[in-house]
Amino acid sequence: MKKSIFILASLIAMIFVNVELSAQTATASATANSSARIVSPLELIKEVDLAFGNIAAGPSAGTVTIATDGSRTGNGGITLIAAGNSNSAATFVVVGYPNATFTIDIPVSTTIEYNGNQMVVDNYVSDLGASSVLDGIGEATLNVGATLNVASNQQSGLYTGTFDVIVAYN
């Protein structure tokens, strides 16, 4: 009988050991670091305004175009006046995280006004295209040109207005 009890006890022990071994699983764990770098937002600093210079309107409409390098051309019924002229492309400095890419958003068209009279400015163009990259110190120079549409016999005066340029990290 002692043998029977010993065998029975051994069987019961084996069942519990087997159940315990079956319940264990092979697992592994590891720890990883996490991090984030918060960088300064992009800054856009205007250095030079967009200026179409001195223009004489004629009996027919015309256009004045300022290229991104600041050069000026005229077409149609206008005359570009050199005396006292100061034409320029708009110039901005973009400042941000070094070597970061960014997008550039310029308007499709805007208006400038004098004494209730308006002229449309359109065909805005950026010398950096629609996107660019900041240099190793986190800067880029952005030049913007556009075309001014002058009506026939446009009233004389200093026409002014504004336009927005938006830059954003990619």
C-alpha cells in the first residue's frame, strides 16, 4: 500500500509540475529611450518691399513686371520712368532650424490702391519656388517678384497695398 500511495503521490506531483511548466511562456523585454527636440518656429523677416517704380500710364493698358532679381520690364501702353525710380523685388530672410525644409505660399493676386482707384498685382513668383531648404546656420533669402496691371489712363498717385508670404516647415 505504501508503494501505491507513493506512486499515486508521484503521479499527482508530476501532474502539478507539468501544469506549472505548461503555464510558463518564453518572454523577453527590452527598454528603449524616447526623445523629442522642440525647435523654434520659422521666422520670416521682411527686408525690402516690392516696388514697381515710377510709371506713366498711357491711353492703353499695360503691365510692369518686377523679376525676383529686382529687374523691371514694361509692356503695353505704359512708359517706365527712370528719373527718381526705385524698383525692387520684395526680399525676406527665413530663419529656423538648420537644414530644415520649408514651403512657401505667395498670393495669386492682390490689389494696390490710391484715392479709391485700384490696380491688380498678380503673377507673384518666388526665386526659391514653392519649397526650399534652410542653410547650415538656419537661414535662407527669399525674393518675390510680381506683375502690376495698369489700366489705360490710370489716375496719377502713389498706390499702396500689402501682400502676405507664408512659410512653414515641411
